[in-house]
Amino acid sequence: MQRAADKVRVNVQLIDANSDAHLWAKSYDRELKDVLAVESEMAEQIAEALKANLSPSESHVMAAERTKDTEA
């Protein structure tokens, strides 16, 4: 994670621990006030990259609005 003024960049990589193979990577650029919103987006895209099947309750949790308080 990198921060510059009111912007933040989160770099995420998925690596297969058994083979050390690179599976997926993405960078997310957001305003600092929106940094918590990227959590759900990352979780959804990682689940998609892993071809994970989410239960309805897991999907609901990922879709729920997170706190807007970055101190929390």
C-alpha cells in the first residue's frame, strides 16, 4: 500500500504457495476517503480469480457497506 497526499494505491498479488506460481495481480488507486470501499472490490475479484463459490451469506457480507471511519 502506498499513500501520496489524499490518494492511496493498493497492490495485490495472489501467489500459489505450493508452486510459487503467480495467479493474479491488480492495483487499486483510490482517494484516501474511499480506501475502505476497495476491500469489498478486492475480495470479490480475488474470489473470482480463485473461482470460489460463495454462499449467499458470504456474498451478503461482501456487499455490506463498511465503516467510513478510517480510524476504525
